[in-house]
Amino acid sequence: MKSKTPRAICLEILQRIEKTDRPLDTILTDSFKRYRHLTSLDRAFLTELTYGTLRWRGKLDWVIRDFSRTPFPEIEPEILNPLRMALYQIHFMTRTPASAAVNESVELTKKFRGRGGAAFVNAVLRSALREKENMRFPGREEDPVLHTAVVQSHPLWLVKRWVESLGAEETLRVCEANNQIAPLVVRTNGLRLGRKDLIARLGEKGLEGAPTRHADEGIVLKNPPPTSDLPFLKEGLFVLQDEASQLVAPILDPQPGEKILDACAAPGGKTTHMAQRMRNQGEIWALDLSRQKLNRVEEICERFGVGILKTRKADASRPLPFGEEGRFDRILADVPCSGFGTLRRNPDLKWRKGEKEIRRLGQLQSSILENLAGYLKPGGVLVYSTCTVFREENEDVIEGFLEGHPEFRLDPPGERLPESCLPFIENGSFRTFPGGNAMDGFFVARLIRNQRS
């Protein structure tokens, strides 16, 4: 049986991503495991083609609209995705022969949609190739919103929203930042070794690492291989984690011997970070809706040498399975969110989630926060965090909670963070936004329950 090519696997992933909520990086990793015949160059090509096609989908679709005789809404996904893949290669992967991009997309389409579909794809791509240098996009002067949406490949609703709140220039800068390839940042497992030691060991393997600017245990890897090829990852010497995400545990500030609730624990990066800061002393209860996800949390904790983990399958928005002693010193509510602060890493989110989803998530987040408040000890700390940038999921949730809970107060987290993080403290909460700081967009609010409540 003939082995699947990287382009064929990419098409498989693009078809699958539209039918699942699983993160793109995990789907890609699964493909690497499934298709063992792929070389390092194949995996690098597949990674770029998959991420690039999703990142620039909006701009690629504009080209398809321009050259298709069939109305765009009537084009089937099995035809759209081969077109997008080929156009990404033609416009962005300059070292890839255009003929190879066109021919394989045509052949892939033929497998799914026969000769008619293949002929359509071939006609669109040949037209796009002929007119490559003459492509016209919306002008910035005549329509700055549409211009940014198309040229920077972001949904129109999102660009409109950001232009209203940030202005046209800042929106353009944010969209440009979202289209950059995110740096590969790892967090050192402080239970096993220090950051300097890890940088040295990575150097022995030919990998150059530099300390992150704000996070004490973070390392930025320069010119890294695919994550599946990283040394020491399976041994638990580090975990992949953006620098902004690494600042959540310091804001919670868990102490050795305490009882901590990690209410939405998967995939476990922050769980292991809390255990590090607790020096593996105390208890961490990790909750998640999925036993499969909790199994992954247990696996990463085992690799890290974490011995204080307890897991429980539970819904953080509903009464929890804890008895009279179910009060915690600190609670981390790293709630489900739209993830729009991580578009560099998850470009598919731009196309899979919309404004209705943001409103729905805001309601869910409020219910989680409301429920968890009852499980915190007087004087305890409750940290709310998201990796999104929308007020409905961030400030609105916290303000609504505080209005109904006078026994809680907002505690600005600045003193628990390096001085370099002070610019990220806004109205008592920690907030980063894509662009300018090389970190994902995050929001973190630290709440304290009064001693007498």
C-alpha cells in the first residue's frame, strides 16, 4: 500500500479540524504517530502547510472567490480545502514548485469528488497562477475593516469588533502579530533541575535556548525541531507552555502544605507548575469533565515526579463531590474560553468560533466562578484565568461576580510578579494582548475571600 504524502495528510487534518474541538497541535501530533514513514522534512512541511493554510484561510478564500465560477457558499469542503492548500503553497511557500502544489491538489480532489471536482480545482488554480501578480485586494483607504480582514486573514466580525475598541491602526498591528509563528516556549520542571541546567542540556543536543523575559522558569527555543522530536520532553524535564500561561501559577502563589483545587485542570501544565511551587508538599485536586483528559493530567504529573495529585471527574459549574471538608486554601479556575489570545498557535479558532460562542462561554464562565466560590476557605485565594481577549469572558465575568459577592475583593497581582510585568496590570487584573510582548493574550484576576465570610 502506497504511503500517504504530507499533502494528503494535511487534507485529512483540514477535513477533520472542522468536525472536532480538539486542538490543532494534538491532531498534528496524532498524525505524526500514525504515519511513521514521515521524515523530519516531511513533518516540517506538513506542519507549515497545515498551520499556514488555516492561518491564511480568509485571504485564500478571497482568491478562490475571485476565480471561481461557482458561488463560494456552494463549494464543498472536499473541494475547498485542496484549493486552499495549493494556493497557500503558491503564494507563501516560494520554494515549493507551483506545478507540484497544483497537480497533487487536483489528484486529491479526484479521489473524493471525481473528475468533475478535479477539473474545477484545476481551472481555479491555473487561473490563480496566471493572475498571481495581478491579484487585487480591498484597499485600505476605501474600506480599512474589509482590507484588514482579507489581507490579514481574520473574520470580518472580529476585525469590526477590534476596530471599534482598539482603532484601525492597533487592530492591524494585532492581526499582523496573530499571523506570526509563535515562539516555542517551554517551562522547566523545577522538581528535577534548574533553568540553567536545562538550557545547558538542551545545548548538548544542539538546541539553543534563552531565558524568557518575565517567567522565572521559561525558556525560548531558537529554531526548534517539530515538538515530536524535542529531547527530554517525554522524560518530564519540561513542558510546552507559553510565557503568559507560566505567570498564572505565580499569581495564585500556592504554598507547600496547602490544599489546592485545580478546577479545569486539563491538559495539566498549570497543575505541574503549582506542584513545583508547592515543592511537592500538600494536595492538588484536579477536576475535569473528561476522564480521558484527567488521565493525561495524571500522565504528565507522573513524568514530572508530582506526588501530590488527586483527580476527580466533575463539572466545575455544578456542585462538586466534596463533603464537609471540601474547602480549599486556593482555587485555580482556568476556565474554558474561546482561546482568541492564542491565534498564533491555534489559527483554526478564527474560523470555528464566533460571537455567539463568546456569549455562551461568558455565561458558562460565570457559572463556574459562582459555583467554585463556595469551596474556598475564608481568607483563601481564587484565581480566574483565560487565554482570550474579549471583555465578555474576562472583565465582565469578574465585575458581575464581585457585584454579587461582597465577601470577595480583587487583589492586584503585581507584587507576585517580576517588575517587568507591571505594564500588564490593568484595573487590578493581569492582562496581555497579542503583539508587542511576544506572549499569548491572557487575562488573570486574583480574588481574596474575606476572613469572616
